[in-house]
Amino acid sequence: VAHKNTRNKITERQTMAICEAPNCKTQVRTGNNVSHSKRRTRRTWSPNIHKATVEINGQMKKVNLCTRCLRTIYKTAMKD
């Protein structure tokens, strides 16, 4: 039985879950799920990351951005 290489998928997912904006530190957060009976189980919260095409130094590049950064970029672009 051939085993699938899951290591590449994990690292790819982790890099996708980080915003590439210079001032943003958005990444995966961890914590507890708490049920009604107060049982705690570990879980993760992933940021809302989207691939966007952005102009950087006059060149169009695809980058991973969180929705907060995308919104800020669109707002500043509308003002110009």
C-alpha cells in the first residue's frame, strides 16, 4: 500500500494561512471548544485568507491576503 505524503500538504496549508501583507500578523490561532457541559477540546481558528492580485512596485503579483488587508487595500485604492 502506497502511503500519501501528507507533509507537503500540511506545510502548504500553513503557509496559506499567513497573510503576506507587511504589517499584518494574521495566522492560525489555537484554543478550546467549550461545550455546554464545559468539556474542552483543542481546536484551531484559521484566518480568512484569499489569493489576490496586487500591484507591487509596478508589477502585478498574486499574494495571500487576509480580508482585513484586502479591505484596507481596496479602500486606499478608491481614495486615489
